[in-house]
Amino acid sequence: MTGLPLREPTFLILAALAAEPQHGYAVLEDVRRISEDRVQLQAGTLYGILERLRIDGLIELDREEVVASRLRRYYRLTTPGLDLLSAETDRLHRNAAAADRRLRLARRNDEAARPAVRSH
């Protein structure tokens, strides 16, 4: 099974699939939206990650359908995939909270170290 931390594309793919089962192109678009256009996966990269997640038991095939003579596979999170996404989300929240506390302290220290401005 994949361990923590997750690479950002993997995290975003799992997040996309947490909402509902989706086919590959919908996952690509959802990842782009979730990341506010910062992460734009190529199809080959996406399908490689999806295959690894499937082998690891984190996602599974939900259904297949033919659309415009092309096979469309829908994937969904499994319980282990949901658990991993939840654990990674918790880890990221804890890290962000720790960084926020440190930043507030650094800003207070920076302000205290600045020389006082005298008015004339």
C-alpha cells in the first residue's frame, strides 16, 4: 500500500474520486479545478497513477461504458483509499497548522526586532 506523504498528483486524484466515481478525462478536469490550474496532468501520467492506485487497492473499477465508440472506465475510491486520503488530509492540516503557528511567532519576533520609529 502507498504510504504517506502522497505526491500531490496522487493526492488530488484521490480527492477527485472521493466526490464520486469518475472516468479518466473527468478526473483530469477535476484535478485541474481542485488545484486551481496548478496541476494539469497528461493522460499518460494519469493512467499510470490510476493503475498503481488500482494495484495498491486504493481505487477500483466502478463500471465501464461505451461513449462515441470508445470505452470509458469509471473509477471509485475503496475504503483503504478513503482512509489513506483522510490520513493524508489530517497530516497536511497538522503541518499547515504548525507552519501557521511558526509564521505568527516569526512575525511577532520580526516586529519586536524592528527599531522604533521616532516622531519629530
